[in-house]
Amino acid sequence: MILDWGMSDWIILIVDILALYIIIRFLSWKVKHKLEEVEQRQKFETRQRKINQANRHLTSEDE
């Protein structure tokens, strides 16, 4: 079956393989950046919680 392929079939196969490679690279890049964004957001929220807790302790001691 593969031996019966013409030149256009091989070109289409190569183009399809390149397209899959590009799509996989793009999606992995996109997921990587999204995970970094989520991690930064979590770090920020953790810092904010610590600051809020510290402020609550300071205000409760003043009262």
C-alpha cells in the first residue's frame, strides 16, 4: 500500500507530520505558560493571606 503512493501522497504526509509537530509544540508551550501563570497567582495569593493574617494579629493586639 505505501509502495503505491505517488509523490503528492508523500508530500501530504510530510506536511501533515510537520503540522502535527507544530501543533504539539504550540500546545505544550501554551500549557507550560498557563501552569507558570497559575503558580504565580497561587504565590501571590499565599503572600496576600500571610500579610492579611499579620495585619489581623497587629490590629487585634492594639485593641
